[in-house]
Amino acid sequence: MSDESPLKVVLYWHMHQPEYRDLRTGMYHLPWTYLHAVKDYTDMVAHLEANPDARAVVNFAPVLLEQIDDYAKQVRDYLESSQVIQDPILAALAEPVLVSDEEQRVSLVKACMRANEERLIKRFPAYEMLVEFAKWTIKHPASQTYISDQFLIDLLVWFHLAWMGETVRRTDRRIKHLVEKAHNYNLQDRHDLVTVIGEVLSGLIGRYRKLAETGRIELSMSPYAHPIMPLLQDIGSAAEAMPDVQLPALENYPQGEDRVRWHIEQGRACFERYFGFTPDGCWPSEGSISDATLGLLAEAGIRWTASGENVLRNSLKRHNVPGLTEEDGWLHSGYQYSDNGLACFFRDDGLSDLIGFTYANWHADDAVANLINHLENIASVCKDEQGTIVPIILDGENAWEYYPENGYYFLSALYKSLAEHPGMELTTFSRCLDGNIPLKPLPRVVAGSWVYGTFSTWIGDHDKNRGWDMLGEAKHVYDKVMASHRLNNEQRDRATRQLAICEGSDWFWWFGDYNPEESVSNFEHLFRQHLSNLYQFLGAEPPAYLSESFTHGSGAPAMGGTMRHGRESE
């Protein structure tokens, strides 16, 4: 960068949840999609709306968009025509009559305790009191028969109030009233809360679309069901960054390249359905790339993609690309991959992880000042470089429950300070390319992801490998049935979509005994359910092993759902 040009900073937020629905029944097994929607996705768009000079790139996994849309429709249908909501926790909040079965009631009580204890439970004394009593009932099972309707109603209301977006909590009079009331909620209170949830869900996607249409943000896509594309194309690519990796018995995923093309095509179709235009960029699931994957992205007309810092470091070392020093600006540059026209950007892990893991316990102004100081240092080091760009990339939902008020003060200060800084420019990847930012050559890459620069989070562990073998066996059955032409078009489409869900990255993330036991159990069970559904959609008998758990977590249990990147709450 020159002394006259500002430092280009790209904030890239990735919104991602796997498919929690049972596609046979329509029932949601886990509530994280709608909870993150009303808490995090609505806050993230509200902060962008409130700061006209802010710019960012936002990515939605296609299966997440479809679930948000489905939830919005379900709540609307419930409010307008009393249709049943296919999520047990949200339905319990909405339905006038509570479940009477003791086991179901205890299950609801446990579900309503899944919130960050420090930031979401202890913040509200009334909710904290309910949770403390709930803990006591769990420790004393004989007391559970005395769980009253009013206790369960108040706990359900507070669970949803705690998961409500801070920007909604501060502006919606109905939510303010419910917080002030604190206890003894009635059916009208529950109806009001469900109405707010429905309004948030119904307007959410359109709010992001409007910001994109007015040039305030850039929207990008991911492959449809969030698969690790390099592993679908070539399981052996895991060895590029991990030469000693133990691979599954499955030597190669059958017709993996065709499956990756399908995920890219369907991801784009889903994006266009909700946003009305074709995206320039693609966040490959978990930042996972390889030479083969980048080739398919370029073939699909993708203009830019992004990955992790360690992928770039490994690639520059392996292929002897000059410029591997901080002074040479190796990280804070855009790259031209091969000669296919695809631009690649790489995450500044240090700055991104400060937001994701460190700043939550800082005063917001101090945190933003610290980040800006780091950026000013980068600008100084790269003052003689042309085209310096700092990509800050992280999940758009998982960090905020660790921040006071869901990151309200931090995000407000972040956008304001960066937008007003005379030496910095909040921008997007496409704007950088439109401005002809110089790109450094990157002839090849070492296959890897944004997690450690490897695929160790999804393959190499005994249980993860078992998951790949189970998926591979199901794919062989799928191929045989499809070749037989015995399914009609509707049946083929349903089976193909179910296969895509099974190919998602999240199931493999959770397999292994180092994760919390409850989270592993939830995701492992859902993976087996999805595989079982696939066999049944194909008209084939599910293998007996699908009735048995094959992986068990041993990590500490988490109050607050699940864990991502060392974080609670999926």
C-alpha cells in the first residue's frame, strides 16, 4: 500500500448451521437454527443497518437459508391457521397445552438450560433462579413429578428471552414488557413472544438482501450442504498437509467430483432463490480448498474464494513461492490462483481469533482500540506494498454469547471506529477486485482448511474414519439404485438431497472422544438418522449398525448447546 491509500480491511462473517431436520418427518432435532437466527443473525444485520458507512462480506450456508425460511413459514402458519410447529422446544412455547409426559417435561427443562451461564443465564436473575431450581430437580429425580406448568412456562419464556437478539431486546416493546414482568407468564405473553420470533425470522433474509442490493454488504455462497469438497474429490488429499494421517478404508468417495459439482450448482441455485442474483464469491466449507476444488470453483464461474492463513503458509513453503516473510506482505495480499482467473484471499488468523476468542472479556473500546493498533502496525509494515488487504474471517454466530450483551457494544464500536478511521477502508473482496487490486501469483495450493491448515477435524481419527466408511457404503447403494432407474423423479430428487445432507462437514467434526459427550451424542445420532433416511428413500434396507452408536464424547459437558472452534453453541 502507498502512504496515500488506506489499508483495506474486509470483515467476512460466515453463517452456518447443518440440517437439523429429519427429512422424513420434518421434525427438527436441535433448535440452533432458529435460536441463532433470533439472537445472532438479526443482531449482525442490525449493526450493519445502523452504521451506513460500514461494509462487510456475509456468507450463508444454503441449508441454513432453507431452514430459516422453513421456520418462518412454520411460525406464520401456526399464528395464522394453528398449524403444528415441527420443533419441540418452539412448539412447547407456542402451544396452549403443555406436554404432560414426565420424561418429555424433563427433556424440555434440560433443553431450556442450554445457554451460556455467565452471559445469558446469570444476566437475568429470574432466569438464573429458574435454572438453579431446574438443576436441583435433575439432581433429585423424585422431585420431577412436581414440576408445575407455571415453572415450565416461565422457563420456556426465559430461555427464549435470553436467546433474543440484543437489538430486538432494546427496541421491541413486547420483549421489554416480558423482561420486566419476570415471572408468571400467561398464554398471551407466550403468543407475543412467538409473534416476535416469527417477525424476526420472516424479515431476516430480506434485510440482508436489501443491504446487498444497496451496496452496503457483499453476499457470498457456500456449497449446498457444507461438505469438505477436497475430501469428496480425493480422500487422499488429507495427506498433503498431514503425511502420516490414517485414512479410512474407503479409498475414494464414489464419483466425488460430480458430487462437488452438484453442491456448487445447488448452492448457487439456493442463493439466487433467496437473494435474486448470482454471487461473485464462495466461502468453501470450513475454508477447505485443494487444487481440484479451486479448479471446480473457477469452472463454475466463481470470481473469488477464501481460506485460512495456514493453507497459504503451507502452500508457499511447499511450492517455493517467493515472499514468505511478514515484511514482504505475504499474508495481507490477494492471490491469483494458477491461470484460471480465480482470486484467493486468506484469513489473518491472529486478528480473527482475537475477535473470536479473546476480546469477549475486554471492555469494548479497549478491544477495538487494540484491533486498530494491530491494523495500524500492519499498515506501517506494508507501507511500500501495493494492494495490501487484511481479511478478518470468522463465524458470524458463535462468539457473541461470550460477549456482554451479545457483542452489542463491541460490534457498534468496531464498525464505527473502522469506518471513521482515516487510514483504513472497510471494503469487500469484489470491490477490491473491481479496483484492480494487484494479485500475487499462486500456482498451486496444499490442500487444507482454516482449522490448523489441515483436515484433521474431519478425518484421521478412528471415529471420523468410521463415519466416512459408513457414508461411502451408503453412496455405493445410492449409485446402484440410481443406475437401476427404479425411482421416479421426485424420489430421485429426495434421495439426492438426503445424500447431500449426509455429506455435510458437521457430522465428522463432532466424531471423536475429545468433544463434549452430549454434543457428540446429538450429532452422531442425527448423522445415523440421516443415513437411515437415505437408505429408506432409496427403498433399501438400512444396515443394522445404524441402530448403534459408534462414537462417544468424553469432554466436559457444555452449558449452552454445542462446541465450535472451542466454543459453546452451534
